[in-house]
Amino acid sequence: MGKRISRCVELLEQDQAIYYDGPHSGHVLTHAQGRIDAGTWADYMNVGMEHGCFDMAGLVDYMRGMVDAGPTRSGHRTPTVIVEAPVNGIDAAHVRYNAWQFPPNPRPRRARHPALPGGNR
């Protein structure tokens, strides 16, 4: 296991170049593709949603596939994944207006069952 969650951060700290794979649009976001991409030669995977489909459910499946495939050759849980967001970033206000696309906790939430103390977490 690396000393950081992201191998890219480790390489940049050593003034090394980082390389990516993945299209700027039309990335296949399935569990199976995540398993395949977990073994990538690249330092990070690019997922283009700026000009491609905005598919958060697909991104969750893709990331689960990466985790299920096991650690990378460098020992990290997954390769770094960078998502190109469809955000107009011309100024701070536009970025804030588009922040709804990426909530701070994107995990799906289950409804709490009222009969269970603290819900069914």
C-alpha cells in the first residue's frame, strides 16, 4: 500500500509526470469496465462527463468494479479517477450554482426504518 490514497499525489510529490487513460466523453461506466480499468497501465483514469453523459449511478458502479477487482499493482485500492465535470467555471458564482451535481457525500442513502433505533444503518 502506498503512503497516500492516490498514487498520482505520490508521483507529483516526487516531481514525476503522471499519465492517464480514458476518453473525454463516452466512457463505459459499468461494474465490468471498472474491473478492467483497475488494471490500467496509467496513473489515473479520466472520466469525461463534461462532453459525455452525466451518469452518477454509472460512476458508482464503475468505482465499485474497481474496488472489487482488488488493489492496483502499486498496492493502492484503486487507480486515481478524475471526472471532468460539466460545470461552467467562469467565476465562483457559476461554480457554486453548479455544485448540486457533486454533493459532499454521494453515497446512496437508505430510508430509515422508524421501528429501528437509529434507523437501519
